[in-house]
Amino acid sequence: MGPEYFWMSGMWIFPVIMLVVMLGVIYLIFGRGTFRGPWCGNDQNQGIVNGSESAMDILKKRYAKGEITKEEFEQIKRDIL
């Protein structure tokens, strides 16, 4: 029994599985073009997650986007203040 039995008996699948697992780990670590993994969060959403945006800022943005009318804006503004 020589090394040809390794390939013919289906044992070739284990190195392939290991390669796929290693590529998956490399993608998880470097996939976004940075050295941080995907579990580290997104820089764009950090301000919202940390709560640095006040209720008034959110209200002004919603009014600027046209999500609420002027009357709704004034009513919510009175409620906040």
C-alpha cells in the first residue's frame, strides 16, 4: 500500500475541507479590507450605537428628510423640550 491509496480511497477530501476552513477564517479576519473582523462593528453606525445623537438631532434629520410634517415637527419638539 503506497500513497496512491490515500487519493483513491477518498481521503483527499480532508485536505480540501481544511483548505476551505482556513480560507473562511482568513475571510472573516481580512474580508472587509481591514485587520478587524466583522464582529468589530461599523464605523458609520458608531455614533448611533454610542448614543451621541440627541433626540433633537434625530428629529431635525427626520424633518429634513421629509419623513414628518412641520406640524408633527413642532409637536414633537414641544414634547421633547
